Amino acid sequence: MEFTDIHPDRVQVLNDHDLQSDRSYVLYWMQQSQRAEWNHAFEAAIRLGRQLDKPVLVGFGLMDDYPEANIRHYTFMTEGLVELDEAFKKRDCKLVIKLGHPRAVIEALAKDAAAVVCDRGYLRHQEAWRSDLANSISCPLIQVESDLIIPVEAASNKREYAARTIRSQLQEKYRDYLEKPARLMPPKSSVYLNVTGEDIGSVPAFLEKLKLDDSVPVVSDQFKGGTSEAKRRFRNFLKNHLDQYNDDRNQPHEDHVSHMSPYLHFGQISPVWLIREIEENHSGKDAESYVEELLVRRELAANFCFYEKDYDRFSALPDWARTTLNEHKDDERKYRYTREEMENAETHDEYWNAAMQQMKKRGYLHNHMRMYWGKQILAWTNTPKYAYRTALYLNNKYFLDGRDCNSFANIGWLFGLHDRAWNEREVFGKVRIMTKSGLERKTDPDKFIDKVED
Ligand SMILES: Cc1cc2nc3c(=O)[nH]c(=O)nc-3n(C[C@H](O)[C@H](O)[C@H](O)COP(=O)(O)OP(=O)(O)OC[C@H]3O[C@@H](n4cnc5c(N)ncnc54)[C@H](O)[C@@H]3O)c2cc1C
């Protein structure tokens, strides 16, 4: 199936059913790409609607036990969903949000669909939901990648070792994937179809309908979800911070970073839009550094989760890293903390405690402090495997951008993934260390503490 202004590498047909032309609509199953603009999957659904002369309905299934998600994540996501009703209406499409398992919700809506178009995700459950749906419906299921710049198989056909092994391929190819699909309208509106869903209204009141883990406080005062907020933040970043990105983005007490990761995680902003905004208006080392992070680092993480089915297990680390960590697993630790002591930010290290507090209070932490935070967990726990599980648990519980391919790749990085062997040391073996004195030399952690206390 081809759409003239959508790159063919983005499109995959997941079953071999015939189009059901006698049915009422084309259904876009929105799951990963939670936005109404720069959404190649939604645009593909519109093109299909035009080919078949059908309206396009947008369906979203909201379950209350999404893997590892708590009320902090749900609030951010729902703030984004609220604005989509109106945004899809402007494209003559109705958004139907139904409570229930996404696969079951979409399966029911698909009974009246000529075809279903879905977006794409790389985590185990996201892949399983799509392949299960492909088998359980009687019309075609067409998957369209819209959350990576280069679709994962087109970027590389194997699990890559490190950024250096994938960088040149990504840099050579990415301009071919910055296409902007025209903003077409479907031939008929779906707004008046007799299909009903939830009316969100007030986010906190709406979320009370769900049984959510509410042990982690909401951080809407720090990060409000939604495409319009993502764009506002990004434009502010371009205006006030991009010119310091290359030199100062590693300074945790400064704010010369884009804060796009929560919005990217929930698909509220398109990485293609971000790159185009940067490249159409800026050039030079700052723009290049940003492209390095958004393209190379982020797509390396997707490569890892796609080609490594055990992406969330210690066993997925490179052999050299597991071997060296196991050889040093009985080394004497100068400090040892339980998971609870760490979660309560009760260690001897004031910088680390400030990082942990910021995760808890803000749902976000600067990259340099994430590296320092995670490396100390390896230094202070009984075994590397336990350290791995603890770091992943805290990461995914508190970060708004947690539970992402980036989470699994970067927690893996703490333990040697996508890195090389260094000089051998106690506890870490040949895995890269980060020390308190190094943090003090390269950054100003006292100012970071002031920032957290503010
Ligand atoms: C221990 C550890 C845990 C991490 N956990 C997560 C996580 O759960 N979710 C998450 O999205 N990122 C994670 N990262 C990567 C990185 O810290 C964040 O993506 C970044 O800090 C987000 O802030 P920003 O959007 O302001 O980044 P910017 O510097 O503005 O970068 C722009 C975008 O580039 C991408 N990017 C930047 N750095 C990385 C990186 N190292 N790896 C992959 N992509 C990157 C992100 O999508 C980011 O939004 C982790 C890093 C470490 C060291």
C-alpha cells in the first residue's frame, strides 16, 4: 500500500485481509502518536479514506493498568488528549476515547471499518497488541511509523554496537525522511457518526474513573502535557537556549536543553517536526549537536529495543560488560544502600540526593545528573543485577519520559551498553565510572542543589 507523500518505508501491512469497502469508515487507531499534526499514520488514514470515499474515525483505548504507568504519567497523557478532540474535529474527524484495553476497544470499532491504520511502538506489549489485532480483525491493519525519523529497519538491519556504528548511516539517510504530508481533508466528516466515547472534561475528575496507582504525585505545575505546550516550550528553547546547546547543555544547573523527552515519549510532538524546525531556522554546531541527540541517540535506543527482545533485562548487556561486572560483583562497596534508602534520597551524597529529589518532584532530570545518579546506584548496591533492576524501577516510576526505548537503552548504558571497556576498577570492572570529584570538576553541582531547592 503506497501513499504518494508518505515515505513507503514507513508503511507496513500487518495482515492480508481484503479492504471491506461496504463498511462505514476508515479507522485510525491512535496509540503511540498522540497528536493530530505531523502524524503520518493519521495522514495515511485520511488518504485511504479519500481512496475509498469514507470518513475517518480516530479511536483510542484507555486502560487503567498500562504497564508501569502511574497517575503522574496518566495526567500528562490525558492533558494531551484533551486538546485532541478539537484538533481532530478541525480535520473533520471524530476522536472516540473508550475505556478498556486498547486492543479490545479497537477490535470492537474495527467491526465497522473498511481498514484500520495504526501507528508504531517498539516495546514488547506495543508490538504484541498490534500483531494480536492483525489476527483478530477481518479488514487490513496498516502500520505507519511516525515517531522515528528513519523507520527502524531502514536505519539498520541489525542490533548496533554503539552510536559510532550507526551514526553515519543515520546522517546519510535522514533528509530522505523529513517529508511533510499535505494537510488533506477526508471526503466525508466522521464528526456526526453515531459512535460515542468518553468526554474528558476536567482531567483530575476524569482520571478518578480509572483505578490508578496514585503513589507518585502529579507534576502538572512542572510539565503540562499536550502538543501546544510542547511547541511553546520548543520555540522558547530555540529562541533562548539553542545557541548554548553545544557548549553548555551538560551543565545541570542551567536549562539549555529542550525538555522534549516527555512529549516525544507520549507522541505529543513529532521528531520530524522538531528536526525541520531546527534545520529550517538554524545551522552550525548547536543545531548539529541537537540533531545528534534527537536522531542518533534516540534512534539507537529504538534500534536496541527492536532488535533485542530482552531489552529490559540484564542479560541484554554486551558480553564483555556482564563478564566484567560479574567478576567484580563481590568487591567491597564503600557504601551500601537499600532501594528504599535510595528512593527516600537518604544517601551520604548531597548531589545524588538532590538528583533523586528532583526526579520525584519534577518527573524530569538533566541528562548529566541522570548519568551520575545511575552510576552511583551501581556503586552502592549489593550486586550489578540488583543495581540494574533498581535503576530501571526508579527511572520508570518517576520520569515522565520513563518506560521508553530511551529508558531501556540508557539504563543499559550505565552498565556498559553502547559503550566500550575502560580501565579496570573495583566494583565497576571495565565499565565506565563517574565520580563525585569528576562531577565537581565538570559541572557546578552546588548550583544544581540550589536549583532543586528553589
Ligand atoms: C541513566 C539515564 C536514564 C535515562 N532515562 C531516560 C528515559 O527514561 N527517557 C528518555 O527519554 N531519556 C532518558 N535518558 C536520556 C536523556 O537523559 C533524556 O532523553 C534527556 O535528558 C531528555 O531531556 P531533553 O529532552 O531536554 O534533552 P535534549 O538535550 O533537549 O535532547 C533532545 C532529545 O534528544 C533525545 N536524547 C537526548 N539525549 C539522549 C540519550 N542519551 N539517549 C537517547 N535520546 C536522547 C531525547 O529524545 C531528547 O528529548 C536517560 C539517560 C540516562 C543517562
